[in-house]
Amino acid sequence: MTRTRFKQRPGIQVAVIFTMSLIWSTTKYNREAPIIDGYFFEKNQQKGSKRYWRCRECNVTAITVDQSLYKVNGEHDHLPNPAEKMQRKFKRKIKETISSQPTLSSKEVSK
């Protein structure tokens, strides 16, 4: 999704275009959750195919339609947490390994 913001200067109008990245992750309850530009969002509500999300750490909201990013409202007042993204990936990989091969020992899973 690209986001356009217009900045007014005396006699000049400048358009600033932002490109936002959307990655889908899963929560500990195995529900989908978006990561938008490195910020984690939690589901707020759903109306049909439109889902409303809220940032975990501030009041920024986002709207997705189906699996596409539709709109982001607000500015974050904190930095993104890339370490959390890595932890989620690692946990998901461990869960997938355990579910596909339940007889493995803990040492074999951690390899």
C-alpha cells in the first residue's frame, strides 16, 4: 500500500509518498495478525471482509480488506520492535516442527 501525504508550504504543495509493508503473522492463539512496517497490530473488530486493527503499544489503527492493507490512521509514538518479529518466527517454526514430528526430542527440535 502506498500512502500519500500532502505538505503545504507557502506557494508550494509537496506530495510525500510512503510505501507500507504488510506481513501476516500468527498470535499465540493461532489467529492472524498483521505486522505493518514492523509494528504489531491486534484485531479490534470485523465487519464482513473489513477487519479493524489497533497497534499493541499506541492508538494507531489500521483497516484491512480481505488480506490487503486498506488504510492506516495515526502516527506511532514508539519505535518498531524487530526482535519480537524474530521471536514469533522462531516460535512458529518450533510449533510446526513439533506438530509434524511429535516424536523428536527437545534437543532435535532446537537444531
